[in-house]
Amino acid sequence: MNSQQLWIALMTLVTKEVRRFMRIWPQTLLPPAITMTLYFVIFGRMIGSRVGDMGGFSYMQFIVPGLIMMAVITNSYSNVVSSFFSVKFQRSIEELITSPTPAHIVLTGYLIGGIVRGLMVGFIVTLLSMFFTHLTIYHLGVTIFTVLITALLFSLGGFINAVFARSFDDISIVPTFVLTPLTYLGGVFYAMDQLSPFWKNLSLLNPIVYMVNAFRYGILGKSDVNVWMSLGSITLLCVAMYFYAYHLLRRGTGMRE
């Protein structure tokens, strides 16, 4: 395939993925907006008024970056895992992987779909947060890069989960037993310096801690971990997961059974 054909193939996949979740926006875009609004009201207003300042910021300002990242993580992951598993379950993936379309184009198309949904929900949540607190961007480059690399990472995670899933129940195991606990323990609602040394060191094993803190640094200028080391680690993890996902797709793992 020449470059023009590759571009057409990629844009076709991306358009299909974006239209898929936009067509059912009351199920894909509206629920996270409602959920995050409840977080703002309950944790930010009701509980936050009793907590007081957190690291020199109001509690609402402190948790908003983490809640935005939570929305991006959840939606970029769920978009890819549900979409790819659906085409695998319907056996239509066989037509795609046996076509002349290269595996990296197929993978990239699904990843862009997940990233777009994650960014759209993140943008919606950011707009909603403006009704509850005032935010200014401290470092625009860090903010944009962090949200993009995080959406990419969890889109890759969703793709890998979909490859190995054998039923619709399997695609809910990781979000329920892995993603949700890591997110709630990722420093969204608390500062790391409030933890005891044992729990603080244990939290450093949670990759979401680094994403949340890097994004919080981009918006508020505050982070409990080294921002540049965090971004470097997340980027390397993305590269490793991309090549692993590409390897699985090339081999047809879980797709030719």
C-alpha cells in the first residue's frame, strides 16, 4: 500500500471509531460528565469545605486535576477494549487482519479512537470544573503531554485486554479489580505527604500516581513526585506496550481461534 492508501485506511478506522461513540453519546459522554459533577459536589464542596487547604490550594482545586485524569483514563481504556472486543466477538476482525492494511495502521486507528474519546471527556469535565473552582495552567506543555500520553497508555491497555478477553465478562475484570483501585489510590483525593512512610513508598509502585501528579503539576505547579522522571517512565511504558500490542496483533493472538 502506498502512503495515500495507508492514510485513507487510517482515517477510515479513526472515523469509524469516533462515530461509534459519538452515535451513542448519551451512553459514552454524558455519564462521565454526571459522575464527575457528583464528585465535584460531594468531595469538592461538601467534604472539601471541612478538609480545608491542601498543599496551598483549596481542596476543590487540588482534586480537579486528578478527577480530569480519572475521566481520561477510564474512557480511553473502555473505548478501545469494548470496540476491539466487539469486532473480535463478531469475527469481523478476521477480515481486517487478512486485508492489506498493515497491523500498525489497524492498531493506531483503534488507539486514536480511544485517545479522542478520552480527550473529549476530559475537556467536558474541565469545562464543568469551571463552575466549581478557578483553574490556571501553570505549564501548558506538561499538561498537554501528560493527558495525551495517559490516554495513549490506557488505550493500549484496553487493546491488550480485548486481545486476551474471551467473553464480555473478561473485559470488565481489569477495570473492576485493577483500574478502579489504582485510580482511587493514585493520589486523586489526597497528597502523598499525608501518608505514613510505608504507604507512601507503596504508593510509588502505582503508575497512576505519576500521571496524576504530572498533570497536577501542569495545572497547579505542584507535584509529590519528580515530574520529568514521571513523564519519562510513562513514555517508556507506552513504547513497550505499543510494541507488545503490535506483536499480538501481528500474530493474531486471540483472533484466529
